Amino acid sequence: MTAAAMTENEKLALFSLMDDPSPFVRKELLNTLGQMGKEGLDLLQEAINGPNRILRWHAAKILSNLQSSNPAQEFRTFIQEMNYEMESGWLMISRVAYPNLDVGEICQRLDAIATRCRELQIKPTTAREQCLVINRVLFHEMGFRGNAERYTDPDNSFINCVLETKRGLPITLSVLYLLIGQRLGTPIEPISAPGHFVIGCFDEQAPFYIDPFERGKFLTAGQMLKRIEESTLAPSIGHLAPASTHETLARICRNLSRHYSDNRDLSMANLFQSFLKEFKEAYEKQV
């Protein structure tokens, strides 16, 4: 239910729970308000601005807790601020499902992969040679690959799970590849091709593409367009252009909404669908 759809009696009932000392009630209240997104924040602000001093105090405390300890709200704030950064965004998405995720440990693991790549690089190197090294480390030494067997498992979309199982979707393996490349200074870009996310490089005379889902397979622009054509879509050169961070993170959320729905977890499916709405509203405000 949205705040706008609430009757006054329903609002009063929700407000009456704000001073309930039960940890269970407090947890459920935070979850409910968090899933309401901006409308939940507006409801708390309404209580804070109201005449009831006790209610004002409890609402302010809940708002503080919601903003500091609720991963879903943390990600909503990130979306609304529009200061998008790929690694932070993927970590926040992952914390929605795994609130106790150790961000420091994840960053250390990414750093360790990049360090191993540096050990194998012989400078000066071309962008293609750098990608060959990343391929060797990720797909041959460490065994990362696409999870074709359990493609709709939501865990394929979370950074901690991808690093642990070494399995993922085209988009999440591509973002992992990108994060390692960023640490190495490799000039690669995310490519949101229809149906199958890849990595692209435009640093050489002819652009080339890499499919991390297929263990770093190199593709030409012509091969990419043929892939798109085979998927029954009319291929366009625009399909091969770099995607923005906003588009990439939104696509991860879209996958999660669909995969949670496939797994009959409608609560999580609706939550990630609400993030897509936030992305859309933030973009519309910008333009």
C-alpha cells in the first residue's frame, strides 16, 4: 500500500506502532516503511511535522534508523542523488538481499584479483593484451563462468555470491570484469546489448567486444550485430554503444525483479521493481 492510498485511520494505526517497544514490531515497521520508498519517508516527515510531540520524537528516531540501517533506503538515496558509481551501486544492490555483507572484504577480493593481473602484465601493453590477462586470471585461474544451469537464481546478481560461487549472469560477470579493468586502467566499457550484456573496448582502431559469460570470448562488431539479429531483433549500431552506469544498475534491478518473480518471492520482486521506478523518476527529473 502507498501512503497516498492510505485512509486517515490506517495512517493513525501506523503512527500508533511507532512507540511500540517490541523489536519485532519495530523491525516490521521499518520493513514496511522501507518498501514504501519515498512515500514512507514522506509519511514519517508528516508525523515529524505534526502536533504530537511524542509521535514527532519516535518518527524522527525511526527516520534516522531507516536512513542509516536500511539497505533498501540507502540504495534509494543513492538513486535519487544521481551521483552514480558502478562499484558502490552494485554493493548497495547486494546489501539489499545481504544486509551483513562485508564491503571491506569484497573490495579486498577485487583488489587481489587486480593485483594478480598486474603480476602477469608485461608493460607496455595494448588494451587487448590487458584483456587477455584479465581473461586468464578470471576464467582460467579462478574459474569464473556463466551460470547457465541456474540462470534465474537471484544470487547470480549479487557481488558477494558471484565472488563466492564464481558463477553469474552476463551482466554481473561483465560488471565484475569492468571493476577489475578499472583497477588496472584498462579502457573498457559496459555494453547493454539486447538479451546479453558484454564488455566493449574502443581504444584500438577497430572496436572489440568481450563476453564474460562465455569465459572472455572476443567478438567483433559484426559478430555482435549478427548475434542481435539471431535473437529476432533488428540490429542497430546503437546496440553496441557504451551503457551508462545508471542503465547498467537499472538492468541488474530489472533482472532481479524478474528472477525473484520466477522464484515466487513477490516481496523482493516488487522491491526491485520499485527501484526501477526510482531510476525512472530520477532520470525524468534530470531531463
